[in-house]
Amino acid sequence: MSVLEKQVKIKQWNHENELAKYQYELSLTIAKDGYMQKISTHDNRLVHPDLEDHFNDYLKDVVITVMGFCEFMQMEKEASAENVKAFTQLNTLSQKYYDNVKQSVVVTGIKFTGDDKTAGVILSGKRTVSSGKSTKFETPSITLSATTYGIEEELSQTADMIKSEIYSYVFHNKVANPPMEFTSDEEEVDE
């Protein structure tokens, strides 16, 4: 029997401690009878820097917005018209706070939900709180065709780039280079 059509749908990607875990659906149509097989793969390869880059900056901003970690900044914008000097001081303090919150957030996963007009993402990760302990979080589903948060269009483009990277990583054997280990001249002399 020959495969007439093959479709792959990336469902989820998570990483922790430089290891990656993927979930995708593989749909094959064989001799006009189709069947769907769900495949979950755990891979011990290092996470490729291209993929890690998507999680390290922009998605942190999305999480902060969606989870409301810095909602007070919206109030600050509304108050700015009343007192410019107070706004300037408040803006400086709130930017420092925002930067601290951003440093405390680590995005470790993305789930792709829905189809077409209902397509969305759920981001997961952890946030280190002031005690030094971390707490896990998961955003509500963010519908990419909506305008609820004002970030959906850019998030949709980022989600497409992440899917493309995952596809390359899973099906085209794209891998990260292992960390290089260097030995000093002193270590070589001791041997």
C-alpha cells in the first residue's frame, strides 16, 4: 500500500534543562482510507538556539501581558495626562519593575490549540518569586485571530516561526551544537 497524503500537525513543544519534548499528529491517507496516529516523542538532543531564542524574549512579554503581571502600567499611562513630572518618575520605576518581572519569567512550552479561526496558543513556564522559589504557570488560550491583548498578530507570526523551527528540528534533524569544552594549558601539563 502506498501513502497518498501525509500531514503533520505540531501540537506542543516543551523544554527544560536543555532537553526537548514534542507532540505532533501524523495523518496518513493510504489507499483512499485515512487514519490518524498521534505520536509523542521525547528527544534528548539539546534545544537549538534558533528555537530557544523565540522563548527567551518576546514570549516573556506575551506572558507578562496575558497574565497581568504588570497591569498597573496601564493605569500609569492613563494618569500621565494629569501630572507629567509624576508620570516621568513613575515610568522610570515601573520600567525597572517590568525588567525585574521579565527576568523572573521563563517560558518553557507552547501548545497549539484550535484550527483556522479558532487557532490559538497556550504558553507555559515558571516565574521566580521574591522568596527565590518558582511557581509554574499556564496562560489561558490566546486566540490568534482576536484582538483581546493587542499582541495577537505578532504572536501569530512568532507561533508560525516556532512551528517551522520545530518541524525542522523533528523531521529534518536540525540540532544544536553541543557545548564546547575547553581545557587550559595548566590541565594539559598536569596529565
